[in-house]
Amino acid sequence: MKTVKRLGVVAALGLGIGLVPASADAQSACNSGAKVLDAIWGRWGERIKAKACKSSEECLANNQKKEELVREMIAFWNEQSQGSWATIGPRPLLSDGSLNDGKVIAGGARLFVSQAPLDGDKWELVVTKQGGGAADVSVAWSDGKSCSPQKTLAFDKDDKPGTKKSVVVDKGMGMLGVVKVDARGTNAFDYKLTFQRK
């Protein structure tokens, strides 16, 4: 089974309602996606070298190279996910404003990981509670070697379906993005979220 280790992370952790500062607990989002992040980051490094770029930023600034790299990374993700870790593990984080959604069972978590480094500095995460209980939704960045928790949105069990919360995070350029939805308490958490450049 192929696995991957390091990737930009948007992770869900913390207690309470509203925006909670990223805590040491948010690091678990990085740990749970470590193998995925490592594989994706490793492939990304191979591909930018093949494109004769000195850095991620250089390749992302060139539209042709960026488009080719994104297509290659999506193909790599799909290749890796066939019957392996991505089937039950991390899901691709759609970072073009498309809808990411699902349901996390009580005590469970869902990790979304970008398929390639992000091509912008400022990103907005918007989460809507569709039903269920409490959850934390966190954002983190990864360069494949380390993970940096950013901010956490917290949903209380008393928040009504349709409750929407958002957060803007900076310094995402060239980093992998990860979002973690972490159900708290004894109920599942139904959600939809978008993650896009601001």
C-alpha cells in the first residue's frame, strides 16, 4: 500500500464556539496526514525539478507549468487512491471554491488535503453545519517536512443547521493545505465547506 507523509494541512481541532486560536492539539491533523503529506510533497519536488524550477513559487508563477503540474498531481493522487489510503483516508481538498462535504461520525474525523501546493497567499475556509452535534474544523499549512496549524472554527452542538462560519488564513503560497473536520461529543457532524483563494 503506497502512502504519503507531508502536505499542507487545514485541520479541525479546539473547543468552544467561534474562532479558536490554533493549539497544540491541532498538530494531530498534521500527524494523521503525515504519510499522505510525505508522498505528495515528494512527488511535487520531483515534478518541479523536472520542470527546471528552483522553487514551488517559481513554478506556480508560470501559468503553463502550474497547469501541467496541477494535472500531474491530480493524476498522482488518483493513482495513489485506487484501493489504498485515499479510499478511506484523506480526501482531496478542492481549493477552487468547489464544495467539499460529508458526515463525520461521533468521535471521528475527516482530513482533506490539497493535491498540490497552493498558488496564493491568502485563503478563506467557509464551513456550514448541515446537522448533527459539535465539531472543530482546523486549517494548517505544510511544506512536507513540518506542519503549521493556523486557525480553528468551533461548532457547538446547539448551533442550528445552516450555521455558517469562516476564517481567512495567510501565508499559504507554495504550501500544502489541509482541513480537518473533527466531530466532538456523542453526535455525528454533517457539513459542507469551501476553501478558496481570497
